Amino acid sequence: MMNYPIYILEDLIVFPEGKKDLGHCEFWENTVHKIVAEFYHIPAKKLFNLPYCQRRARICLGKVYYGEEFKQSLLKNIIKAVHEDLEFAYDEHECRLAYDVRVFNRLIAKDNTRNYL
């Protein structure tokens, strides 16, 4: 069964090489936090423990399990990135955590006026 995490960073869909089945935290700690840090020009070590600060989902058996507002444009971006026929399914577990988002927003506040919650 193909089952793997994705992170949704604005228009960039990040998923493990080979669509490997990983936990979100492991994927965040090994890969994603570095991408986010580089994009926002903040030290990676400050993001290491914030795996719930970005939009995320899990792909499993043709579904994108996602905990936030479904948008067809987002689904199209995910399908294009992973080259699979997919549909959304709600999963509360995939929601961002307000605390992580607040910490992230404070980290980027100096250089950016956007709010990600």
C-alpha cells in the first residue's frame, strides 16, 4: 500500500523521495524544515521542532488526507506534483497546530507580513 506524507509550502509540494512511508515528524526533521528555513531565510534549528507549522497531508490509496479547507486548485497542484489520480478526504490529524503556527509566524515576522493561520 502506497502511503506517504506531503507538506504543502505555498505552491511547492514536498514528499519523500520514492514516496517512502515516513511519519510527518521524521520527514520534517530530516528534510522539510531545511527547505522552509532556506525559503524564509531563518535558521533551520529554530524550525526543527515545529512539524505542525506548515500545511501537510498524507496520501494513501488514492486519497489526500487533509485537515484544512479543500480547494480544487490545491488538489490539482498535488496531483501534478505526485503524478497520481487523487481526491481529498478530511482527516483532523493533518491540521496544523496553532502553537506551531504562532511560533513560525513570529520567526518570519521580521521579514514578512504574511500570516499563515
